[in-house]
Amino acid sequence: MIRVLLADDEALVRTGFARLLRDAEGMEVVGEAANGPEAVALARSTEPDVILMDIRMPILDGVSATRTIVGERPHVKVLVLTTFDLDEVVYDALEAGASGFLLKDVPYQELLRAIVAVHDGDAVLAPAVTRRLIANSVDRRSSRPAVPALDRLTDREREVLTLLADGLSNAEIGERLFLSEATIKTHVGRVLTKLGCRDRVQAVALAYRSGFVS
């Protein structure tokens, strides 16, 4: 059973997600928070596996709440809820420890797949939207810091990182490179280790921030 906490200041959004998740097999809604402090408190008291976190909330925003929650409970996965207007703070949520993005109007089945994916240790990177989100946020930062660790990647690892930045799953990368999914998982692990990244979301953010991909 995947324990899900909902954090959004819009009651209708919380109600909609809660209704969908309660009807889904293997999902349990353990709490609903209307602001950042409530999200932090409920994360402590309900021990969720996954949190659907709105970016813009009163008192304490989703970025700060994410940073606090992941700092206290690194095993908790946070999926950021955003909109098509490219929230400028979404990139900050990645750096705070979020495991990916969801649009607030995400289709039902995609929502369920995303929750399962992050629960299983993967990251959710909606290909088109996420590339634009990250690129847009990175463009707001004038500097593109050098990342010497990128030079330590092999040619194959650089290929894998590029495809990660395109939002491809391990299986899709394997198909593209004619390699098994297990082999790709190994390459991804090496990329994360060399770059000092917690997960593939951080690796993609670093790739954009450094100018490795654009």
C-alpha cells in the first residue's frame, strides 16, 4: 500500500486527487494539508511514502516545505504540482529534494503511474513539459557553473545523461541504445555516483544548469 499525502491550498484540487486515489488499488490517502506548515506536520505524524506538493501555498511555500520534509525524512518522495505557466520556483523545488513534476490537470492513469514510479525509486520527468520547466528556470540564472565531474563521464554515460534529460525511462533509453534495461540502470547509477547526485532528477537539473544540454 502506497501512503499518499496531499498538500495544496485549493480544497477542490485536494478533493479531486483524494477521490481518485481512494478509488485506486494500492493507494491510501493519509492526510490533506492546506499549507506548508500543515504539510510538514502531517509528514511527521502520518509517515507518507509520497507527497503531492503544490508549489505555491500560504505561510510556507512548497519549496520550503519540501526542503524541510526531505531533510528530515529522505525516504519520502515529493511530486511537485505545477501549471503550464512554468513556475519559476519549480527548479528550486528540485534542488530542495523533489522527485519530479506533475501538472495539476494530469490524467488519472498518469498520476497513478507517477506515484508508483517515485515510490519505487524512479523519478517523474514529463518529457516536453519538464524540459521546458528546467530550461526556463535555468535560463533565469545568468551563470552556468563548470562541473568538472561531467568530464569524468564515459561517452556511453554522456549518452545516457543526454537521454535522461530528454525524459526517457530506463527501458526507453535501452531501446534507443540497444542495451538491456539492467545495463542502463547500471549506467545511470554510475552517472549519479560520478556527479554526486541523489537521483536522476538532480542529474537532469545539473545537466541543464551546466549547459551540458540545452
